[in-house]
Amino acid sequence: MPIARAAKRAAVRLGAVALAGALLAACGGSSDGAADSAGGKVTLTVDLFGSFGYKEAGLYAEYEKLHPDVTIKQTDTEDEADYWKSLQTRLAGGGGLADVQGIEVGRIASVTQQQADRFEDLRTYGADKLESRFAEAKWAAATGKDGQVLGLGTDVGPEALCYRTDLFAQAGLPTDREELAKKWSTWDGYLDLGRQYKEKAPAKSAWLDSVGSLFSIMIGQEKERYYDASGKLIWETNPALRTAWDTSVKAAQDGLSAELDQWSPQWNQAFAAGTFATIPCPAWMLGYIKGQAGDGGTGKWDIAKLPGGAGNWGGSYLSIPRAAKHKKEAYELIEWLTAPEQQAKLFRKQGNFPSATAAIDQVADAKDPYFSGAPIGQIFGDAAKAAPVQVLGVHDQNVNQQITNALSEVERKGTAPGKAWSNAKKGVDNTIG
């Protein structure tokens, strides 16, 4: 939510509260089996992170109407890192797993390279016939070394910038999306506009939510980020990554950030409170903003082209664990959810940008009244076409988390950038060994 991202992406991806571990454990427990009636009714459990948006877009209800013997129960974890940690524990133990598990794109290499034996090869159910449905890179990323299909793609995370037009106006900045795209065509231009905003900003309002989100959106513009194409870990020596780091450090030192942890309660509340004027915005973030800012945010937000060129942040997959109880029915659900028709509906209602190529054509003319009528189909469609095909590594998410943790030290504690960088290196070494 998803990513997203995500995103991430990411929340109930519309602001639902993370559910207790006991409820997560119940996803694959005997209690769900007991709930299935002797008359052939099936309760499918779906465990996700962030803003996938299926429930909010009415897709579960539509599927249940088409399949009267199926009931769908979804659980969510707000923070993807917490979700992944819990999923790893349950995969290792073989219990407590849902029929459908969401996988963030930054984790999919871990699934294909290290955990293929713990997930269903979806070719068993006919998924090999679906390859032409998806963008080539999206399909390939979820393919195992022996050709296994280990997940079906949901969204991708083409990037833009979301901003509050009312706060811009109060600070004397232009609000037109085309004019802003020219003024912040580079990241230096974006920071310069942020300094102008800071001079006349409304009380208790910063330029952006966090420098961690700035880093993540910038690194999403690169083909090679943490690993190179050979699988070598390169983050320490990658000049593009260092540029994203230095730009994020500069934003922190200039006091442009609201210093918020993404996915925290404070961050959630800030969408409605006007605590920040801009936020790096992969497509899946649109649904999250609507959920957090609520009806009162309608028409206050707009979307403009991203500085520095196109990029991708997040996007997800739906996979079926080997330990799932209702594998066939779960596959039928995820094939339907990821079909072009459903992906197009989801984008129009929630903003999650399709990975199914036919759906991309269907949403080209989409506009979003919540975001001041922004032509979201065009903005995110152009970004998706121009975004680089990213090299995915086994520990992408872990490395990103350690770097954003280090940036938070600079942002909030005033830690020297060199010291924070060293802390990021120690964190990566400790996390991935």
C-alpha cells in the first residue's frame, strides 16, 4: 500500500488499527475451520498490511455476492515491518497463517529466493495462463528460480507529490499543479520551495511529513538501490543512494520536516490537522490520505508531478502459504481480485495503481474529486511508464528501514550525519548478518 507501496505501503491501508497478535494467530487456527458449515460454506482469511483497499472499495462484498458460499475475513497490521516479522514467525511454526497473505514488493525476493517451499506454486491452479495479464517486471519478480509462480501482483507504486492547496495559499505559494511541477522539477527546487513555505507557514505546519519518506521516494527513482543485478549488496557505495541521503539530511537540517514516524498514530492524525503541506505520494497513498484526512480533506489536497523524474515506491502481491486451509478457494479469490476489471475499480475508488496492463488503459482518464480533480490516471500512468524497472534484493526492506531509522536520528536528535550513517551500517549488518 502498496505498497503500495507504502506505503506499505502502510495501514489498514485506510487507517484501521493493527489487530492483536491473538487475532492474527486465529487466521489459520481451528476456530476458523469450525466456522465453516457442513453445507460447503467456506470462510477465507486474508491477512494484509497497509491500504490494499479491497474492503473499502467494496470488492469483498462483490465477490461474496458472486460466491454466496464464501465469506471473507480480513485482518490488517498497520506497519509492514511488524506484519513481516509476524509472518516470518508463523511461517517458521507452520500455524496461524491466513489463506491469503500479502507480500510487499520489497520482500518478494525473499519469498522467491529463500522461502519458495513455504508458499504455493500457483501454477497448480492455472496461474501460468495469466502471465500476459501483468507487466513483465511485475510477473517476473514473483517467479521462483524453477519457474514457480509465488504470488499474483496487485498494485504498483508510481510516484507523485501530494500537497495541501489551502496551506500553500496561506503561505503565499502557488497552488496550480502544473506551475508547481515546474518550480520543483528538481529536488533542490523542492527544498527551495520548502524554505519559502517555512518563512510564512501556518502555525504548527511543516513542509513535509518526514525525511524518511523523502529518502524512500527519491531512492524509488533508481534502478539499482540496495543491490545490483548480480545480487551484490551495494547500498554503501551507490552514489544515487548517497544523493538521496544527503538531500534528506539537508531537509532535516533546514527544519523542513514535521518529524513524524510514518504509520504512527501521530502521523495519521497529522493528515487532518495540517501538520505538513506536502507528502511524497505513491499511488497507493491516495486511499490512505482519504482515510486519515476524512471528508473534511475533500478539495484541500492536490497532486503534482514528482521532482527529478519518475519512480516507483511499493506495490504488493497476494500469495498462498503451503499451510493455508482453503488453497483452491483462496486462489480463485486472488485471481479475481487481481484481474484487470477489479484493479481498475480499485484505482478509481482508492488510488492503488494497477499492475495489470489492460487495467492501466482503462483508468487513463481517471480524475479524483477528493484531490481537486487531479488527473490521477494521467499523472500516475505517465509515471508508471517512465519509472525504471528496479533491481529487487532479498533484504531491500531491511536496508531501507535501517537507513530511515538513521535519518530519524538526524531529524529528531540532531545526530551528526556521519554518525547516523555509521549507525545505519551497523543496523544493516546486525539485521541481515
